[in-house]
Amino acid sequence: MKRQLIECVPNISEGRDAKKIQEIANVVETVEGVKLLNVDPGKATNRTVITFVGEPQQVIDAAFLLIQKTQNLIDMNKHSGEHPRMGATDVCPLVPIADISMEETTQWAHKLAERVGKELNIPIYCYESAAKEEKRKNLANCRSGEYEGLKQKLVDPSWKPDFGPAEFNDSISKSGATAISARDFLVAYNINLNTTSTRRANAVAFDIREAGRLKREGDSLAGKILKDENGEPLRQPGLFKHVKGIGWYIEEYGVAQISYNLTNINVSPLHEVFDKTCERAQARGLRVTGSELVGLVPKKVLIDAGVHFLKKQERSIGISEQEIMKITVKTLGLDELSPFILEERVIEYMLDDNNTKRLIDMNLSEFANETSSESPAPGGGSISAYCGAMGAALGTMVANLSAHKRGWDDKWEEFSNWAEKGIAFQNELLRLVDEDTNAFNKIMEAFRLPKDSEEEKALRNDAIQQATKFAITTPYKVMQTAYDSMQVMKAMAEFGNPNSVTDAAVGALSARTAVRGAFLNVKINCGDCQDKDFVNDILAKGQSLVDKATDLEKEIMTITENKI
């Protein structure tokens, strides 16, 4: 059964007292099954973004405890900071991560909001997808007037809280109000400028953000604000949909920043917002010096940005995802203000199960020692997959060298395409290194099943047969992938960088070894499979792949020998 996962990203109104922040964050992990991913305090904003993830019920339980703890520890009467806020737990959004819809996430947001309002007596406004009326979808509307305007807001019938009390008592004077939502992944992103002027930072922000700026007579800041027939101010929209932005001065850094919220990264990608901000800043005599991401970010954001910047440089994008993301970090200047460690900032990496060490996470010596130990796995199947991965890596290397070869600038995109294919084969074969060992372990687990009754014997035999088929199809995938990767080596031997033709050839030799080695595993595991039609079919296909790989290897070697 698939596991539903949601992320919770509460923003609390404390960014300076490390002891309080830690005490608040610690309550999250008192709920079993919830993983605390990140705690990101900001001194100037006096605000901390906390990120945790888990199954829905556990997450809203943890969120309730966090809101309760902030209610006890944070006094809004004493709070000040650069960021808009209206409560001790200012916002508490729920974000669907895996196998859960926005509609379901909204239901959980309402459950959390009702419980907080009822048990903690905190006024709750629901926004984004959890909003109960159109004007409350926008967080800025819900938070208008901020904490200082909350007393008047609560007695306004049009702003009655969705849950919780509608009066400003001593308890609410301390806790303020909280906004709870279900929303898509939001990227909180700040861009640093070489100025101390908040006004100039705002000017750039107004160019970029969806809300744009107010229209004025004479197109001057001193001009009268223009209004429509209903008396509502007219606005000049900004360049990007689903982008909110404001300029502010950060005393901690001694510079002005533009603080963006990107609420739909598919419509308005981070790298496009960055590029256009650089352009608009330069037009005003400013320069972007770097930027910072607040909290965690999906891997896709950094990879899309890296691919974008590599293409602008006319460089190959057929490199590892880690290298692509390093390009992003350096181009955006994400490490200007503090180190940016991918393993601590990319949400997919934080969700990895650190208790399970994969073979491909070992260094070369560890992998060799594990292979040579008395344990039967990893065995020939995993080694075949690794041979194939190294073969694809060599083909990809030649493509990348060719893309960057002096005098071949007009060919960079063609070689980049080959490198992309090669890195995809490499990644799949690396995945199959562990998959083959997992297949062996599944067979062992099936053989350990009880066999005392006839029913247990039947269930055990069925499990053994399913595991056996998995142990056959896994090395067959190695065969297919390794053979397909040889097309990259052939192309690189034919027209890649001539100085690296032997590298392409060694890649082909490695790939052919992977095909033949994996086929041996297919054949030996077929001996235990009772489905003879399946066996006959896959053996025929496997032999065909071996024959084709052998022929292709000879062809690539002939090309290579003729060139050296």
C-alpha cells in the first residue's frame, strides 16, 4: 500500500532566541512517524521556518503541538521583525508530497484549524486551497493589518475567523492569530542587491511580482493614484504570475533584499525570476550579488535552473544531478551568505532513509570489499550492472569532452544530447546494481516463509516463484540498458573527440561484458522458474541481445582500431 505524505512548513515569530526555537522544533519529533527536516531562523525577520513531513494524521498532531508550544513561549506583544506577521505561529501550511491530492490535504488543514481554534482558542484564517471564501485565498489579505490591526479585524464581521474566537482577549493578545492552509509547494527565495535602499529594492520587486505596482498620474511616484469606476486603485501588473515580492533592508547582512514567494514554480520557475531580477536591477544601476533559499527546496527547482544556466553557456547538460545543482548554487550565489549544503537543503535528499546504505553509496574500496566477502550478494548480477554503468559513464564522458572541445562550439548541443542519453543509461544501471541484490534477497526471504500447512506451502511456493521472476527480469533489464547504451559509445567512436576514441571503446567493452554477465544470471535463475513459456521467451530475447551486443562491440572496435 502506498504511503501518503504531507509536508508542514510553519513559520513562527521568533528568529533570535535559539533556545526557544529549539524547544519549539523539538516537539515535532515527539510524534512517532514525523521527520523534522529543517529549522531555518532569520534574525532580521525575527522569524523561523520549520519543515517536517510524515503521514497526514501524524503531521497535524505534530503541528498542533508546535502551535501550542509557540502559544506558550512567544509573546506577540513583544515581537518586532521585518517580515509581515500576525501570530506566534504566523502561518502553518500543509503541502501534498506523495500519493495525496490537494482536496484531501485541504480536509486535513480544516481538521487542524478546527482543533487549534477549539482547543487553543486561537483565531484561525484558512487561505490558499483551504480558503472558505475567495478573498481569503490570498495570504496577504488574511494577514492585512498584521498583528497590530488584529484587535479591530476580529470585530469586523467580514473578517470573522474561520475557526476560533472572534474577540481580542489577553490570550489572543499574546498568541495573535494563525493562518492555516493547504497549498502547492512554495519556494521562499530572497535575492541580494548591492544597495541599502529598500525603495530601490521595492522598485525591482514591483517589476517582477504579479501584483505589480499602483498606477499613478504622470507615471511618477508623486503622482495621484489612478482608480477605476468603483473607486478601486488601478495596478500595473508585474512580469510573473504566482510571484509575490517585497524589498527590505537586512541589517544582519548590511544589504537590501528582494523577498519572493514563488507559489507555482511550473508557471514561474525560480531561474527565470532570477534572470529577470538581474535585468531589472541592472536597468536601475543595481547589481544582484547573490541569493538565498529559505527552508527546503524540491530537487526539480535546482536541476531546472542548472540546466537553464548550462544551456545559456552552451555547455553539455549530460552530467550528474549533483553537478547540475552545483552550477545552480554558484550561478544564483546561494552560498554568498552561508554555506549551501545540498544534502541538507534538498527535500528529496532529506527524505532518504539514512538507515539503509545502498551499494552505490559505498566508496570503491568498500564496494570491492563487500563483493569479496563471504556474503553471496552483491554477486555477478550487481557487478554486471556496475560494469554497464561504468561503460555508459565513459561514453558520456566522451560526449561531454566533445561538447566542450575548442573549435566545435557549433556542435555542443548535439553532443549534449548524446551525453543526456548516456547519463540516463548510467543512472539506470546504477539503480540496477542495488536492484539485483534486492532481487536475490527477495528469494531468500521467500524461502524463509513457513511451510507447516498445505496453505502455507502454497503461499511460500507462490512467493518463491514471484521472487524468481523478479530475479530474472532484473538482470534482463541490465542487458537491455547496457546494450542500448552502446549506441552512445558507437556514436562517440565515430564522430566524437578523436583524442578519446579509446575511452569510447573501453565503454563498449564494459557494456558488452554487462550484457553477457547479466545473461548468465538470467539463465541460472530460469532453472528455478516453473513458468516455462516465460522462461523460453526471455532466454530467446536474452540470447538475441548477447548476439547483437557482440556484433556491435566488434563494429565499435573496428572503428577504434582504424583511428588509432
